[in-house]
Amino acid sequence: MIRSILIAAVCLFALQLEAQEKFAIQNVSVITMVNETVLENHTVIVDKGRITKVAPTNKTKLSKNVRVIDGTGKFLMPGLFDMHTHFFYEQGDHINTNEAELKMMLANGITTARIMAGHPSYLEAKSNVKSGKWIGPELSVASPQFVGRWPFPPEFKNYEIVASETKAQEAVKRFKAEGYDAIKITFMMAKPIYKAVTEAAAKENIKVVGHVGPIVMLPAAIEAGQQIEHMDMFIETLLPDTSYNHGQSVSDYNIYSKAAWETVPHLMESKIPALAKSVKDAGIYVTPTNYFFLSVFGFPLSEDEIKAKPDYNYLPSKLKAEKWKYRESYLKRMAPLESREKYVKIRKQMVHELWKAGVPLMAGSDAPEFFQVAGFALHDELKAMVDAGLTPFAALQTATVNPAKFLDMASRTGTIEVGKEADLILLQKNPLEDVTNTRAITGVSTNHQWLDKNAIVNLLQQSRETLEK
Ligand SMILES: [Zn+2]
């Protein structure tokens, strides 16, 4: 008796597994991201993690063993990329909750994430997802950040001090061999060392990504073809002449500096189109992380606004006090409203002009900076793209096709096409009408699995419990 129950249970399990492997989303509106056309009343079939069919529902016959997901009234689009994120591990008491954070990202529709400063545990996370041991987005992991010196306490080692050209070359080789996907630049690096890094990286066939500091400055970064985060040092080029051109503009690096904010009234918006053209001509991808800069430094969110965001519920309590303290110290030094208004206007205009010039933009949240939490925060960045003047379709490109192309993954992900990996999200509402509808997630597919609404809620609950431990 027990034996037959066991056999029945095993059979049922096997059946479920098979059904998991093959599923069809029926009667859904498909936003393929190949172009803006929405394929209405379509069926998308997934088998063993690959899209095997995209066709009108009335012309699609399904075999019996296929799990059917009703997509009526819903929208299916490729899974999202967050191109700039970090783990909580780098903050507070350095508690490793990487696995929980990956679940949180996936529950928010992130099926690929780029971790922007390396650590051995992040490479481990990457391989755990790849092997199926963990559930989460596919990871691209940048190296420990290259710096000229490290001005903070050295307790969490995800930086590499490169004090000489030889050291720089050696570090590039080592990180490539260790499995990092890019070389991350941070700051305070002398120009010849920067040059040595970019040359060594070209030789090793690994991309250079990250900040542009006031020593290297934008022209050198453009010449090297570095992929640029935060539009670092772009604002510098809007200063009227060399008398102001002293690396003191209010770029990422100088955001806390009073002197930097004093240059804002001198900035010339008329220089933005030429700046955009030079970035476009160099073929450089840009991750503006505009929501982060505007909501923290431009027009800081109020205390109530911060607490009302979904992110706040997933922020470990242990980190909250520190974050309120940082916010307080910025608010105390904050520049006058007039300067901040101009700063916000210029950052939006830069994103708009870069897009119009044809620069491939990529959506990145920079979570968990301040009160942003990975997964949730990416949706704010998509909204920031639209607020800067992109169409909702163009905003979605920044989190699908553009990053897929940059990461050399375009042949297997970023769009919904036969043969591609089934990185998919099912939405209750149309994100092309209102980009904030990317939050209305009711299904996610990745790693051969279909996660329905219940599974998503469970993932979020599990991550929250781990993060509060
Ligand atoms: Zn960052």
C-alpha cells in the first residue's frame, strides 16, 4: 500500500516537472520588443526554457502535457535587466543575503542583473543561479572596483588599489581569469594608470565600465570607449569655459561638494546636443541612473514618500538608521532650490538628448543606494526614462534589447522570438500605455520555470523574512 502511494506520488511529481518544463501562455498580447507592434491574441509556447512558438492562438494546437496559462487581457514582454545594482552585503554589518535579494529581483521581473562591483561571493551567486541551485536573475558581475586609493574603512574588500601600470595590467588579467564579466572603474586613478587598464582590458577582451572621475575626465573615457555609468562628468562639459573646467562640476563624484553646486548656475544647456553627439559617435552605452540622482539629490523624497515606497518594506531594519543619517547629512548641506531645479532639468535633458542622438541607454537602479531596493527600484528608473522624454517603448528598450546587446546576450535574450530563452514577464496592464505598468507583474519565467502570482508572493515573503533575520 505504502509502496503504491509512493509510486503514485513519484509519478505525479514527474508529471508536474514535465508540465513545468513545457508551458504555453495563451491568448496574450505579446510585446516582442523586436518592434513596437503588439501581437494580439497570441500563444507563446516554452519548452525546456526556450521559446518554441509565437503564433495566433486560433492557429495554435497544444498537446495534452502542456501547462496552459491564460493570458487573456494580459501583456507578455521580455524579462527586465537591471544594469546597475549591488547587494546589501556591501553595507552595514556586511551580512550576506545575496540569495534572498536575487529572489526579490526575480519577483520584480528582473531576469538579468549586472552587479556593479565584484566580490568572490557574487561570482558564487552567479554560478549558483546558472546551475539551478538558486533561483534568480542571470548575473553579469563586474570586477572589484579599480581605485587609485581607498578613502573608506577597508573592512569590505571589493576594491582593488591600482597604484602602478604594472599592477593595473596584472589586476585586469587576474579578474578576467577569475570569471568577472567586466572591469569596474571607480575613482582617484591617475590618467596613465587608467590608460594601462583600458589597454590591458582590450587585450584581454573584457569591457571597461563604471565611473568617470575628475582626474580621468570625459574626453579620455570617450577615447577609451569606456561604458559610462551615471552620466559621470557629462555635466562638466556644460561649463562655459576652461576657467570653470576644473573637475568641480556637480557630477556623481562631487554630489556632496558645495563648491561643485556653485558651478550649476554657469552650466550651459546649449552644449548638450554636442555632448550627446560625441557620446554617440564613440559608440558608448550609458546608464543614467537618473531616478537615483533626482530623487535623492535633486528633489529629495520626503520622509513620508520614502516610507510609502514598496522598497522600504524590504530594507533590512538594521540598515535603516544609517540611511536616515546619510540623508540627514545631505539635506543639511543641500544647495538652494534654484540650483537643484536646474540640475534636475539638465539631467533630464541630457537623457533626452542622448536618446535622440541614438546613444544606447541602459536602465540601472543603483540599488541599494539610499532607500532603493533591488528589483523594486528598476521600475522607478523606467519611469525616470519616460519623465526625461523617452517613449514608453524606448524606456522598455533600455531594460531589454539595449542591455542584451551590450552584454552580448542578444542572440539568446532581450526579445520574444522563437529560439530565445524564456525570460518573460506577464503583466496585468499594458506598459506601452503607461510604463509604470511594468510593476503589475502576475507571472515570471526564467530558468525553465514558470512562476505564477502565488510563487511570486512566496518569493517576496521568503526574501523579506531572510532580510529581517
Ligand atoms: Zn553603483
